[in-house]
Amino acid sequence: MNIDLNQLEKSLMYFKMATYYYPKSANAFDSLAEFYFKQKDYKKALKNITRAYSLSGKESHKKKIEIYKNNQ
């Protein structure tokens, strides 16, 4: 994957495209949130993981919300 190859701009583009083309995909927003979290952009990470949770209602997304909040 591009993020593993340190191609951050390309990775971000793919994650954003996924949320654009699949706006009801919790997985797409979760992936984008993880990207931002790894970049220490906690505000954007929280925004996207919250969106993922609103789409899925999954406990795993809810737990990530708490983790991301604690890193702000």
C-alpha cells in the first residue's frame, strides 16, 4: 500500500476518493480516520471515525472515537 511506501499524498488521495465514491461506507471513513491519526491530525481523525460510527454503529468505531478523543 502507498502509505507503507511513504507515499502519503497518494494514500490520502485514495482514502478521500473512497469516501467520495462510497459515502455510505463506514470502512472508507475508518480508513481515512486511521490515516489522519497516524499523521497526528487528531481533529480530522475524530471527524472521520465519528462519521464511520454514525454509518455502522459498530462498537469498534465507538472505541476508536474514545481513543482519538484522548489524543487531542
